[in-house]
Amino acid sequence: MTTINNFRNPKCLGYFSLLLLGPVLLLSATGVFAQGINEQVTVVGSYEPSIPDVSKINISPAPSESEVKLPVISYNILPVRQEVTLSPEEIPAVKLVGEPRKTLLRNYVRAGFGNYTTPYAEFWANSLRSKSHSLGVHLKHLSSSGGIKDFPISSNSENLAELQGRRFLDEHTLSAGISFKRNVVHHYGFDPGDFELIMKDDQLKQHFNRFGASAGIQSNYSDNDRVNHKALLGFKNISDRFNTRESSVSLLASADKRFEVLDFTDEQQIGLDARLEFTGFKDSTLSQTSTIVSLKPYIGTTFNEYTLRAGIDLSFQGDSVSKAYLFPFAEARLSIVDEALGVYAGITGGLERKGFDRLAAENPFIQSVLPLRYTREKFIFYGGASARAGKRFNFYASFRAGMVDNAVFFVNDFSAEPYNRFTLVYDDGSMVAGRLEAEFVSVEKIRIKAFAAFEKWDLKHEEKAWHKPGTTLGAEAAYNLGDKILARATVTAAGKQYALLSGSETSGRTYETVKGYTDLSFAFEYRYTRQLSAFLNLNNVLGSRQYYWHNYPGYRFNLLGGIAYSF
């Protein structure tokens, strides 16, 4: 029996349907024509399905051989400028919240009193904030009338009045000032028991009247291509009780310009410093004039961490004899660590004349008749360094060494008793001096500073550098407690010095060693309010007898207290 399973082929399905439909139709017909006959027919046979051959169309499509020609197209590009507009969005301003501007007070006064009958008063008045000008007044009085044991009257006083102002223009600043100072001292540097002299207090009195005035102009250009310049014209006059007078007119001027010509340096600078000093001096024996003119052209450059500057100093001396001197100068600076470590070194020289004004300011016990000369620094080599360690420690060092002609020294005048006044001696020689400083700062509350200085001379004729201490040591400590209590301590230790007593260069000389001294002082201030405060100064706390000049001791322990007020 054959089972047909190929029902899914449509041709087979057709044939199979005919085979089944035939007997059915035959049986149906038999049933119609022969009622009552019931027969069952079973067809048994093999089935061999087959697929007849079909005719296929064997035609391959062929592409069309028609040629299509594209037309030639010509065109032109017309440039059109595109207008671009920028409309940035508005950025709102940042609101800074800062401290309110402090109210400035125009006036400040200090007044006090101390032992040795020492009245003190000082006053300042200044203009407030202004973009156009500033003006200030300063007045001061300090005097003492106390005595020193075993010495004559030693009272002294200092009086000062000065007015200064500045005018701020767009590109310049104008300045002017006027001052008057009167100092009074007594020549008490002797023991009355050593001389058979009767000297009244008025015979020992000396006063110095100083008058000064100045006017200047300085450029404030922000453009480095312009010529920076400044000039200061000054006038000074001094007179004493013994009809010695000195008047001087000085002009200091400078100009410089920065430019870029050399490629291997950041910038170059060319400049000129000029100095003119005319002095007229008159004492009881003579009158003389002197003139110094100094021109210092220079050129400088800066590249990377190096700064170089070099030039010449052409100086002219004019009095009874005119002379000209040429001093080369040069300086180099090196910044090893920016704002932390730097060194510098240079050579220089120059000509100066210490007049009566400067000498009396240094030593008020000098004679009124003095031999005044020019001092010439032939060759001076100098150098120094500055260093910062963290935010607390600062260090400084400097030194000078060179040859000096006509270096000036103070010696007692032994031409007239009681030898209580000083005159001058000059000598040529070499000098070496240096200074070391160290500083500690702690957030503006604690500040400690210490220094050590030395000075050594090798002179041609003089045995010693008279009244020049070889060493000086010092320290200062300040403490600020909440801007309420301020305290400061200062200690200074000066080494020994030498004073010429008698003799000449040919007959032999004798000299005396002036012992060194240590000065310890304290200063306190208590601020009751921002405007009102009290102060107390304690000087020479150790009570030692300090000799600044031969036979001239200073006061022992002394104090000065008072109040200060701002308004």
C-alpha cells in the first residue's frame, strides 16, 4: 500500500484529487440509477508521480546603446561681503564686599613731660584724601634743662617748624617745602675743677638757626617710551651764635629713557644724573665760596634675572683752584630667587664737601671756625645681598671698601682752654665697613630686628680714626597686642673709640680710649580709643654714663610720658 506524502506539491495534489473524485462520482451515479445497491470498492495500486517538461524562454536582457550628451554649462561666482555684527551679552558687574573706608583724621598732637625738666610737644596737620594735592604741617619742641654731675650746664633744646605740599597733575607731580629749625646746646665737655676758669653759663651756649626751602617736579609717565625726568631745587642757610654763616643752593636733576635695540636683552636704558652745589661760607676770619658740578651719564640693561648699569662721573671742583675728576662707576644685580634672594655689587667714586651745616648736625659741639675741604672717594667697591626665608625671616648684608682722600675726623681743639669744642683733621687712607641685619615678623604682632656693624680705617698719618666706633651692635623688638597695647624694646652696644688729646704729627701724640656703652630703652603706648592714647618712654634703663664724644656724657636714666590725641 502506497502512502502519499507529497501533498505539498500542487501538481500531485491535483492528480490525487481526480483519483479520489472519480470513484465518488461513480458511486454517486450508481446510487442514483441503482437504488438499494451498497458496495465498497478498494483500489490497490502503485503511484508514480512525475513532472512533465515545460518550455522555458531563454532570453537575456541587453542594455540600450543610445548615447546621451550633457550640455556644457558656464557660470560665474559673484563675491558678496557678509556683514558680521557682534552683540555680546552684557555681563553684570561683580559686587565686591569690602571693608568700609576708614575715616581719616586731619590733626595729631603728642605732649608730655619727663625728668631732667623735659617738656615735649609735637603737632602734625595734614590734608585728607585728595587726587589733586596734599599739604602737611609739622611743629616740634623738645628741651631738657637738667644737669649732669661734675659737669657745667648741659641744657639743650630742639625746635622745628616745617610746611610741605604736593600738587598732582596728569603726568607730573609738583612739590614744595619750607622749614625752620633752631637747636640750642651748651659746651659742657670739661670738668670745671681742672681749670682755673670762671665761665658763665651764657659763655658756653651755642645755637644753630637753620632755614630751608625746596621746589621740585617729577614726571609720572605710564609709557616707557617717553623721557622720564625730575628736578629738585633747594636752598639752605645756617647761622650760629658766633656769626658763622653758610648758604647753599643746590640743583639735582635726572632724565632717563627706556628703549629696545638689542635683541638679547629685555630692555635698555640711557640716562643722565646732574648735580650742582654752590656754597658760600663766612666765619669770623674769612669768607669763601665753593662749587661742585657733577655729570653722570650712564647706560643700563635688564635681561632675565640680570640688571647692569655703567657710566662715568665727571665732577668739577671750583673755588680758589679749579679741578676736574673722572670716576667710573658700574653696578650689577642678580635675582637668584624672585623676591627671595638677590645680590648686587659695584664700583663707584665721587667728590663731596661736608659743609658747616652737615658737620654741625653730626657733632653740635664743633668750633665755629673750621678748615673745610673736599673729600674724594677715589675708588669704592661695594656689595650686598638680601634674602627671605619663608614669610617670617628677612636677611640683609652690605659692605664698602676703598680708598679715600681727605677723610674727615673730629678731634678736640686744644688751642684754647677748656678744650671743650671740636675741630677737624683730614687724612688719606683705606676704609672697610659692613653691616648685617636679620628680621623676624609674625603677622604684624611681633617684630624682632638685630644688626651688627663694623668700620675699620687704615690711615696714612693719623694713628686712629678719631671718634669712629669700631663696632656697633643693636636689636629691637616690638609687640602689638590687638592695636591696644604697643611695646618696644631697643638695645644698642657701641664699641670703644679713640680721642686725640695732645701733640702734633712731629712731636708725638697722646690719645685716650673712650669706653663703649650699652643703651637699653623701652617704649609703651596704650590706646584708650582710636583717637586717645598714652605713652611712656624709658631711656638708658641701665643708668650707665654714655660718652658719645670725648668728655661729653649723656643723661643717665631718663623717662618721658604723655598723651596723644587725633582730631
